[in-house]
Amino acid sequence: MFGSGVLVKRLALAPLLVIVFLIPIASGLRAQVSSPLSVPVNLARMVDESEKIVLARVTGVRAEPHPQFQNLNTVVVALEIIEPLKGVSAKDFTFRQFVIGPAQRGKSMLGYAVGQEIVLMLRKPSAEGMTSPVGFEQGRFLVERDATGNRMVRNIMDNAAVFDDIDAASPGLKPRLSPALQRFVSDRQTGPIAYTDFKSIIAAQMSAREGVQ
């Protein structure tokens, strides 16, 4: 039996032991976890910070605890790749995303739904096997169709910051675009973007980044 003084000391230390245990996990998650109110991220940075970029269809989504850390809530999303844009060659791909906390736990699927077409810009997974779109939901673009059936893409911010400060972020981008796309990037404010234009800008940014390496 512990003396009352020893027992009190051990109980007092318990929260500290929990914190020490969680520090390595938290540091691994830091790059994957953002608030929905994250600082706006432009498209050049999204492309640069992504390990994988895909146009895909959601074929499965489920909420479940992390297999190793049961107190961590996650969502597992299965994708059918329609068009790989960066870092993916397989036809199917599955990833695990961390659910931040009580506010998001109520949205257990984080907005993913079977049948959605999306463009995802995903970070490199953490040591715990979790990833997230760059800029959180900013790096997830839902696909819509215009009146003639063409794909249009739009993120949670209605693309408001997609081209903000992009010349400073990537001086080599615009010279790799057609004159029409250069004007588009300079003048664009908000609203959906044609997928074909979006894809061309992503490819140009990848080329620009390779050119400075």
C-alpha cells in the first residue's frame, strides 16, 4: 500500500505523464492538423507542399479511431483516381485524416461523401500514417459541372485566396502559362475555376518548381 503522501504525488504526476506520452504524437501531427480558419494559402504553395494531387471520386468513407492510438479520431477515405496530377500512379488510393476535436467530431466524415468528385492536394503522411489537404479544406476542391457538363472546381473559400500573392510565391509560374491564363490568374477574384485551366496551372507550377531546383 502506498502512503497517502506518495499516492497524492503519483496522482499529481499522472497528467504530466500523459502529456509526455502525447508530445511525440502531437509533433508528428502538427503538419497534418490545421484549423478550418487557417491562414489562406495560394495555389503555388499548395502545389509545392503537396506530396499527392489527384482528381478522384470518393468510393468509401468511414470514421474510426486510429488503429494505434485509440483516443485519436480519424476518417478513412477511399478514392478512385480519375486523373493523377502529382505523386500517384495507382488507380485506387486510401488515406487517413485526423479529426481535430469536439467541434469537428460532430462532422464525423469531414465533408467527404461517397460519389463526390474532388481535387485533393495532400501532404506527406505523418509517422502515424495520417495526412490532410494543404491548408486543410483549402486544398480540397469539389468538382461541379457547368451548363455544358465541363468540370469546375471550388474550395471552401470559393477560391478567394487561390491566386493571392502568387507572383511573389512563384515568380516562374506565369511565364509558363498561356497569355489567356496569365490574364486569368492576374484578374481572378472568386468563384469556380474550369478544371482544365486549374490542371494547367498546377502543371506549370510543378514545372516552375523543377526549374529552380
